[in-house]
Amino acid sequence: MKLYNSLTRRKDEFTTHTPGRVEMYTCGPTVYHYAHIGNLRSYIMEDVLEKYLRWSGYDVNRVMNITDVGHLTSDGDTGDDKMLKGAKREHKTVMEIAKFYTDAFFADCEKLNIRKPDTVVPATGCIGEFIKVISSLIEKGFAYEAGGNIYFDTSKLEKYYIFNDFAEEDLAVGVREGVEADGNKRNKTDFVLWFTKSKFEDQELKWESPWGLGYPGWHIECSCISMKNNGEYLDLHCGGIDNAFPHHTNEVAQSEAYLGHPWCGFWFHVHHLNTDSGKMSKSKGEFLTVSLLEQRGYDPLVYRFFCLQSHYRKSLVFSYNNLDNAAAAYSKLVAKIAQLDNTGEIDQDEYRRLRDGFMAAMDNDLNTSLAITALYDVLKSGLSDAGKLELIADFDSVLSLGLIEAAKRLKSDKPADEVPAEVSELLEMRRAARKEKNFALADELRDKISALGYAVEETREGTKLRKL
Ligand code: AMP
Ligand code: ZN
């Protein structure tokens, strides 16, 4: 498989340290709020990559952290603590916030058919490991204490900027707008490994350490959680493109300084989901969540389909119109699959040719949109229905669009009983309101319909009525 590697800035043949085994690490969510559908785009694409590697015969060990301490709102080591901000907003403790939003994150993942990683570790569950690695970095001369905090000394590295050739001044922490310079640092790219003197006097979670009561920086958690659970050699590290700098850059700095050898072979970065008005952000008022999409009548798997229709290395613009198009294409696809009747001999040559088409798409830097085209090719092919169903199920074990299940549901649906004209009219008005994105009116009409004894249900196959 050829995969774009941010480290070499080209598509490389994917290889692993131990043949047949992939040690894979993913930066998990910062659990101070719901994940927005932009975050989830990254997790969907990483899920497809993981499943495709398994499908190709690899044994995959996937590890993910949960950032429940130490993630600051700025790119540097300044700005507000995101977890504390969340706790204050909701009048809860940091741990209550972390638990609630960790559960919410995995509930969203389940709706999107995203497999839970083999190992999930909250940062607060790994403090001893952070202290061990930071102590060793100090011993090796890669870290120093200043003003009560422990910093990583980036001047000790041969090369700090590993992912890009940008000018140092463009990237360096301390010169960006809105980021304050930290006077304790010897070099502007140095970053905090452990805080004992933070500007957040009200920091709730603190631990004893050789340097005093404090808490870890954000970057150290991913290095430590990966090294502990994936071993010394990581094959594949994933995350959104915004994390390439400084987060992943700092992870490499710490891990390689600690280990004394190269750490991770492949870096997989998913580009952003944007809205018409720009970058999606959790801190900007109303943001797009899976629940919001559901409230507006969209099946979460339609969003997954929408994501897979584009390449992960291109930024993607979200709009309800684009999602409507994906929903229509998804319903059509399911309807076509529902017409297949699982009969006929399977022409093995044709079967292999079509399967090769899917593999060629996925092997070319995870081209999921071409993989979906390969799926349409199956439907158009001369293969028997039984062969088509088998291949579609095979492809969908990677794409995870729930196609076979949705087709089965569609097939087993019985025609609706006679519906009163008044209910049909209201349903039609509701359809029109939704088309115009007048969700308030659509909700009002749904209530009227339910007052007449019918529940309106949005399903993957379209809007349905159920007698109450
Ligand atoms: P966070 O919860 O902020 O730590 O982010 C979780 C993951 O989502 C990280 O891998 C980010 O790089 C990624 N991410 C953040 N914003 C977006 C976006 N708009 N589109 C795609 N991925 C994103
Ligand atoms: Zn990380």
C-alpha cells in the first residue's frame, strides 16, 4: 500500500518494524466538550485506514489517549486550560467533565461505525510514566527547570522541524498573534513537560513529582502513552493536520531524545473539515455535532458516506446542501443493494477483477472516493446477485457504511397502512420546510403529526411514519 507520509512528504510504500504487525497510535479527543463533526472526520478516516490494514492481513494494535489534563487553548504553552474552562462553564469538576465527554465521544463513534481502539488511556491514568520519561530527559540533558516548570530544550536536537520547511519565525511559539512569550524558555520553540508554576492557580488536578506538586504538559502524554502501549517502535501515528505542529513535532522531539533512536515511521494527517465561514471550532458558540445532525434528520452514516466521498488529504467543506446530496446518493445505493436477491453462481475471475479495483483505490493513498466508485462498479457489473452481495459486504467491512443492514431493513419494510390525508399533507409541508432548512417549522409540524397519532422517523432510507 502506498500512503502519504508527512515525514518524507511523499507517498511511500507502507512498511512496519515487525512484518505483518502495525503499531498504530491516534491522538484522542480533548474531552471538555462534544466532538464536532470536523474532529470526527479525522476519526472516520483513521478508522477506515485501520480497517483496511486489518483487511489486508495486518495484525493492528491501535492505541489512543484521552486528553483529560493539560491541553491549553493556544498552540503554545499559554492560553486557557481547556478542561478547566469546560468545568467552569458547566459547574462541574474536571473529572466529571472528562467522564461525560469521553462517554459522549465513544457514543458518537459508535453511531459512525468507528471501532474503539484496542487500548484507550486517559492522560490522568499515566502520570507515573510521564514522570519517569521527564526524569530521564533531564538526566540526558534534554530538559531543564526554569521558573518552577520543566521545559524540553529544543536546541539540543539536530533537527526540530520535521514535517515542514517553513521558516522558523513563521512557526515559532512566542511570535504568533495572541500567544504570549514565556520568559522562562531558553529557546522560543522549547515547550513545557511539567508545570508546577502555572498561571492557573485554580488548576484542580495536581500530582506529586520530583519537581513539586504539578501537572503534565499536553505533548508528553501522547509520547508516553504510545511508548508504553505500542513499544519503542511506532509504525503509524495519526491525527488531524493541525496537530502536525507543534504537537506531533514535540512528540517526536521527546520520544526520540528519550529512546535514542528513530521512533515513528509513518505520519498520517487528515485535513480539515471547514464550513463556509472557515475552520470549525469547539470554542465558537453553536458547533456541529452528530446529535445536531440527527436532530435535523440525518443518519450519522450519511455523514460517514459524505466524508468517504472525498480524499483525506484535501480539506472538505461542510454544508447542508452537500450533506443532502450525500443522503440522496446513499439512499439510492441502499435501494439498489436491496434489489439484489443473493442468487447465482459467482464468476471468480470477474469477482477478483472487481476486488482488485477496490484494492487499487485503497492502496493508492487510501482513495476512499475511488473505493466507493469500485463499489458502484460491482453493482454495474455482470456478476451474479450473490457475487455482488458478497463483494459489497466485503468492501463494507472496511468502509463501514452499514449498507447490507440498511438494504435488509429496506427490504423487510411493509407498506404503510392507509395514512389520513391531513397527516400526509403535514408530512409534505414538513419535507418542504426541511428542504428550506426551516428546522423550527419542521419540528413544529412533526409535533402536529404526532398529535394526530403518527411518529415521524428519519431513517437511512428516508422519512417514515409509524402509528403511535
Ligand atoms: P481535539 O479534541 O481538539 O484534541 O481534536 C481531536 C482531533 O480532531 C485531532 O486529531 C485534531 O487534529 C482533529 N481536528 C480538529 N479540528 C478538525 C477539523 N476541523 N477537521 C478535521 N479534524 C480536526
Ligand atoms: Zn497527541
